[in-house]
Amino acid sequence: MNTTQFDLQNALRERARVLLSASTLAKDSHADITIKHLDWWSRSIPLSHGRHSTGYAPTWPGQALLPVESRLERKVLKALTSCAECVAVATQPVSIHYTAGHERRSYTPDILVAYACKTAGKLECFLIEVKTKQQADRYRYKLMERQAAVTLSTALPLVVITEKDFSGSGESSHVD
């Protein structure tokens, strides 16, 4: 396992632990969120019309290519699937329909990943949102609301990954 795989895997797990321990805080701080319903595996990636890069990313030999919405998403998928403990990935896995205040909203995370944790004998699953650092900063409060909606509806953590989680050489940097 190279450094990129190990660092990204540990970063996901650490972020997920923090988010899950804060799930009761999510319920309290976002009491106005009401989950309406979930649609599993229903969203497809729309045509880009030149606004962003779309395409397909390989996972494991013999497996189907997964649709992606950006080069950064492709890079994250490559790092995730190159880890020996990663047993499953899916893109656009679930659409969460909810209300926040009196506004109807829907949200679809980018990636679902599952790791086989052999020492604990269990499967660890995370939902991942891939954003540029600029987007993550700009939409910080919206992402916090989405993290609360995901935790409330699926009991899974939503982890945000940006290009800053990778250094220029392809190695993973520390996660803040």
C-alpha cells in the first residue's frame, strides 16, 4: 500500500469518526431538517455541455467503469480503489430528499465507499462529496446542512474531499 492509499483511508476514517460522534449535534443544530425520502441508485450524471469534465473511471479489473463528474472525482476514485481494504465503490449512490426550514431540497453525494476492516471484523462505509477547496469554502454552510441530512437519513458520515487532500506529486497530504 502506498502513502496515498494509506493517508486517504486514514483521513476518511478519522473524519467519519468525528462526524458520527457529532451526529447528535447534527440533530440538535439542524432540527429544522426533515427527511422526506431516499432514492437509491436513481441519479445519473447529467451531460456537462462543456461546463465540467465528465467521463468514466476504472475501478478493479473485470469491473464496470464508474461515471464521474470531474477529474478530481476520478482521482479520488483511483486512490480509493487502489487500497487493498476497499471492497466496494459506487458513484451517485443515493438522492436524499428533505426539507430545511420550509424549503424542499435534494442532495446526491458523489461516492459511496466500503472498507473491510479485518481487525474489527466489520465493514466501514462512508459517503464522499468531492469539491475543489474553493467550492468547499464557498458552500461551507450548505455542506454542513447536507452532512446533517446524510447522517440523519442514512446514519453514514458524509466526508468532503478536496484537491488539498492530495499534494502535487499525487501523494496524500494531511487532512484538516
